[in-house]
Amino acid sequence: MHDSAFGRLFGVFFSPGQTFRSIAARPTFGAALLVIVLVSLGVGLLAAPRMDYEDIIRKQVAKSGRDVPQEQLDKQIEVMKKARTPLTIAQVFLVPIFVCLLTLFPWVAFKLMGSEIDYLRSLSVTAHAWLPQVVMALLSIPVILSRPSLGYEMRNGLLKSNLGAFVSTPEMSAPLTAVLSSLDVFSLWTLILFILGFKEVAKVSMAKAAGTMIVLWLLFVGIKVGFSAVFG
């Protein structure tokens, strides 16, 4: 099961240690990446017609306190409405690019630590460690189908799987909301798989794997908070 590309899609959930040891010996990423792309595309196409960009943009601008002319707001809303389907379809290309770029950070980090890990094995770990995000996307489908529109109230995600979904309020600052929304069950699950995966593939201790991946995760949270502070 752990030696086949298809079997690894399930093995990463039920026996991640054995699966990543198998990946260390024979890396594969195509099946996992294909699943990520197809699910992202399918859920995106399902959600796109329900996206209420007028509600999202107007409330984001209002919360940021920026003084944006009505004409400019209307143009932004119209552009987003026209671009939503092409942007969703573009995930076929954007998602693989994202996964490949995401792989660079741990690969470089572990190489600097003296590991002999190669990019292919790093990519294989990233693709499989990202699969909890596929589970989250699939679980969001009933939420999407149950709502006639998806507006600003969905800013913390479609599922109530993060702290922000429970404690954030409309008055809460965007950076704090970003921090709380990062404390997400699926994100932490993904982080754990990254740690387990790079422990096996980079041939480092659990402490080094955990320390490296937690620092990288905090870096990404910091970038997310920074963007939210600038753009609201």
C-alpha cells in the first residue's frame, strides 16, 4: 500500500511514518498533486458563482477605514465578477506552481542544516503533507451548497475549523483575525505531516524536523498577518 502512488494517498492519513519512509526510498508526487489540483478546481468552480464580491470588497474597505471613491469600488467589484471563473480555472496551473514554490522553503532549510535531501523528495513530502487541505476542501462542499451566496462573513473559512471562526468579531483587527484563523485544525494537521515527512526524508531528528517546520510555519503566519495589516 505504501509503495504505490495511489496507496500513499491513504497511507499518509493512517500510517504517515511508514508512508514517508517509503517516500524517502522511492519518491512520488504526481498522484497527490493531481488530487490537490482536481479538488481545488472542482470546489473552486462550485464556489465561484456564489461569491458575493460586492459584499466582500465593500466590507473590507469599510473595515480598513480607507476612503475609496464609489466609482473605484464599483470597478473593482465588476473586475472580480468577470475574473472569478478564469481565476478558478487558472488553479490548474497556479496550484502546482504554489506547491513547487512551497517545497523550496523546507528543502533549502534542511540543505542548510547539512541534509542530503533532494528537491524531488522534498516535493513528494509537500504534496502528500498537503492532503489534509483536500479533506478540508471536500468537507466544505456541503457548506457551499447550503448557501445562496458566500460573502464577507466567510473570511475565516467555510468550515468552523479554526479559532477565528469562534471568537473573531467584525470589530476585531484584521491582523488578529489572521492569527486566529491560522490556528486551524487542518493547518496544524498539515504541519504535523510536514514534520513527520521531513524527519524521514531529510534524515534528521524529530526535534530538528519539528523546529524547522514550526519556524517556517510561523514565518508564513507572519506574512499572512502582514498582508492583512496592509490590505485589511
